[in-house]
Amino acid sequence: MLIRTYEPGDEHAQARIFNSVGESLPAFKQASPDEIARRYQGDDSDSGTRFYAVIDDEVVGYAVFCANGRVSYPWCLPGAEMVREPLLDAVLGEMGRRQLPEAWAAYRSDWSAVLDFFEAHAFHEKRQMINYLAEVSWMPDRQELPDDRIIEPLGRADVAELVALAPRLFASIEPHSLEAFFWENPHYDFSESLFALIERPTGKVLGASLLVTSDRFADPSKIDAAMPCFRLGAFGTERERHKRVNGLFSCVFLDQADGELLLAAPDWSRACQAGLSHVAAQAPSDLSALCAFYDGHFHRQGAFPILARRLA
């Protein structure tokens, strides 16, 4: 058995292995070699993060990781289960050499065999990512702001104050990465949808929100909310690969009353007239105040677990 890193053409073996093993899993969707090749473009193009197990010149298993610490299950062909441990060891060993602090995985909660494997290898559930959904008609009417509050576009110079609103949410994201995500994003122009709630006359940022609207993006009422997909625009997920969702709302705040002001700020009636029928949100379960806020205005659509393991 040989464990090696990526070589051109491995995406064909990777698709074959994933599709042959995954077809028995709930809500499984097949992958094509082209899809896999596209996935590893850009920030994920490092071939040293992809490991393949070879027996008798045939690729029989693979495992990969991303720069943000996300790892894949070590997928392997039936009869080649003995390569799972070496593949995981190779991935974690390389992550350790790169001094990544944590490995984590995200899969559907009903993929029990996959989750059991991680739990048997010292991964523990760290949080659930909760997806929310609401009809636009549920959203509050616009209201006059108190005299000591104003809503203005959030600028690059406000990034540090955005992070200060929810330090745990943004703990693993560098300020320059947040700037690039919001003001240089090739998938969506956030410049007209990202706002700050500011205290007058101090100028202190008390909260921030955004609303992603595009009829090119998925209708959140028609997607599988149990799939382990991070939603474009959900605060705290800026380093992840995203599902683009029409009507994604996200906010952070110091006080829930300020969160209410942010939720009432969009012109929801105009959005409804423009064809938006549903509003979506996403939040991690370990931010209880934020989840309580969304629970008060949305219903829980689905969730998926995040399992993590600290690295030496």
C-alpha cells in the first residue's frame, strides 16, 4: 500500500470511490470528476492537502483537508477499509506539520457510520449549525429608529468593531480576510447590503446586518437544510465553501433590542413585491443569544453537526 498526494487525473478515481460508497447513504448526491476538479481551484488548489491510497497501482481510497482545518472522511472502496486509518493519519500528520490547531468535519447527522468513525478517532461534537427559515410576511414592519440610533453602510474601517460584536463567531478569521470577503467577493456584491447600527453621538457600532438577495441563488424553502452547507453571508462562515441562498439574513448585536431594529430595517414589503418569498438564516448552536433571537422570528429548518479534534 502506498499513501501519496494528488496526481493529475486522481479526480476520476475520487469520484468513482465517493459515488460507489456514498450511494447507500441518505440524500446522497453523486459527484463528477469535473465538479471535484472545480472544487480544488483557487484557495483549495494545494495538492499537498489531498492524499490517496494506492494498492496494486489502483487508487482505492482518499482523504483531504482544507486550510481552515476541515477534513474529509477517508473514503475507500469496499474491501479496502484497511486504508482508512493510514489516510486519516496522513491528513492529521500534515495538518500538524502545518501547525493547524484543529481538525473538524461536517456531515449530515443521518450519516451515522461517517460520524461514528470520527467519534472513534477523538473527534467530538463542537456545535450544530442551525438553518432557519421564515416567510417574508413574518418579518417586522419598518420602524422609526430611536433618536440615539442610526443605520449606515458598514465600511472597511469598521471591521474591527464588527469582530468586537461577536468575538467567538469571528475567532478564526483574520480582519483582512473579512475585508476581502465582504468587499472583494466574486460571488456577491455586499457593498449595498451590509449595514451597521450606530449609537449617536459616540459613533459606537452596536450591531451589524446583511441581506443577500439574488434570483440567481437557491430558494431556501426548496433546499435540504440537513446538508452540511454553509450559507453565503452568514456571519462567521466567511472561510467556508458556501451555498448561495436567496434571502439570507444575518446579524450580530450587543443587545437583542438592537437586533430587533436591524431585522426591521430592510424594506420587506418591497422585497416581497420583488419576488422574495422566504428569508433564511444560519447560526452556530454555541451562540445561544443569537440562536434565541432567530428562534423568535424564524423556525428551525434543519441542522448539521460540526465534529472537531484538537491537534498537538
